[in-house]
Amino acid sequence: MKKKNDLIRVKAAALRCAAAAMWLGGAGAAHAQASAAPSEGHAFGAQLAYGIAQHKVDKVDLGFVWDPGLNWWEIGGWHFSLTGEAHLAYWHTSEGTFRNDVYALGIQPMVRFIKDTGAIRPYIEAGAGLRLLSHPTITGTYTLSTAFQFTEVVGVGAQFGGHQQYQAGFRFQHISNGGIKEPNPGINFTQLYVQYNF
């Protein structure tokens, strides 16, 4: 019971962070001033991530990132920005005698609070989106019940390079079906990622 309550608290915290980021993004959109071009001229990026979760689940994630150049609310040398991400992930577990390899396809907007200038530009980020799984059952004793899932993401990272073309970061990602069907244990990934902006 304590484990389930802890999971509920983690879900609630992740949802609050994602909701706050979306509120900031939505409220800021009224004041948004899209630059003529995305930061440093980059419109698209490719992201590669590796994550681990409970039940010995490992994840490799390939992401495609679109930066429409929406930047707003400049505050003391920092500003908010909005990007869109599409992901294709492969999950594998070594737990149990019966197990499925899972493919996950998804989309999510991300709101970042990033430093305006400098060789290294740190940021914090949050977002929420959708995932579609090839199999909701990961092992004989661990299922997410539905192929359709919601995700919340929070993270930190930095943008760097001669033309700010590189990014690296750490993210916490929660995935669950939002109570559509029970059992709904969800899955929590901690992951490292690198990104190259074209």
C-alpha cells in the first residue's frame, strides 16, 4: 500500500510540474514574440536517449525535435521557449520468464526556461504528451493495461557548441494510462539524452 501511495505522490508531482509548465507556456503565448528564426538558426534536431525503469526495464529512445522559434518572457538573461518532440522508443526487460519487448511511439510539447547567452546555456524543462505502445504487457506480472498512455516529463540540461548545435540533459519521465483501466501501475524512467540541432 505504501508503494502505491508513493507512486501516486510521484504521479501527482509530475502532473503538477507539467501543468505548471503548460500554464506558463499557455499564459506566455499571449505575450509570445516569435523570433524571425529559431535560436541560432536551428529548426530541427535529433535526440538519442537511454533510460532505466523499475522491473529492470531499459529504454533506447530516438527523438525528432522541432523548434518553431517561439521565445517569450525574458527574465534576467533567461527566457521561455517551446519545442515539439516526436519519439520512437524500444523497451526491453530482463525480468521474468515471460516478457515482451515494447515499442513506444509518441509526441509531446516541451517548455524550456533557458539562458539567453553564453557558450553553455543551461535550462530546465517540462512537458506532457501521449504514447502508443506495441504491447501493454511487459512481463507476466507487470502490465500497463492499455496501449494508449499519457506521459509527463521534467528535466535539466544544457545547450552548447560553437553554434549552440548540441544539447545534453537528464530527464524523469512518468508514463501511465491515467486511470483509463486498472491495474495502472505506470512506469518511471530516469534517462540521459544527447541532441544535435541541424
